Amino acid sequence: MATFKDMEDSLKSFIIQEQSDAHNVRSINIAKYNNIKVWMDPTKYVEPHFIIRISISEAVFALADCNKINGGLGYEERFVNKWYGRIGVKDKLTELWSSAEKNKEDR
């Protein structure tokens, strides 16, 4: 089973790769992505979701379709949507949601 750390590493690698492939990018602030955080809070949002924090920006996305529920990441939201569309990402996030829901019930 994937962990939140695995998902954070996956998203970080994806964003850096996407930006390095862009022909019009002169420099990438890789350090900005060192503190990417991915988590879920089933006590705050009932709808299955995942939360992403990049630097000081934070957004909540629906697990079903990656539509934004709350917050904002600026231009990085497009990277999150593309990352979500990769094979296996939604499945791993769904597994994490199931685990988070189970932990909530156990409390």
C-alpha cells in the first residue's frame, strides 16, 4: 500500500519533470517543492478528498474527479490535475482514503 510520503514524492518528481520539460522555463525553484505535503482530513471534509500544500498554498481536491473543493495552488493546480490523471495515482489515493476513514472510525 502507498503512503502519503510516496504520494508526496511522486507529485514532487512529476512537477519537477513537467517544468524541466517545458521549453520556455529558464529556471525552476526546486526547493519550493521540497516541502510538498499530501494528506486527508475525514473529520473536516466528509466527501472523499485529498489535500495538497505547496509552499504556503493549500487546496482540497475531490477524490472522485480532482475538482477543487477549497483553497488554491495557483498555476501548480494544473500539475496536480495532470499528476492525478496518471495511472495508479487515483487508486493509491483511494486506498489512503479508505485507511483514513478506518482510522477515523477506530477513534
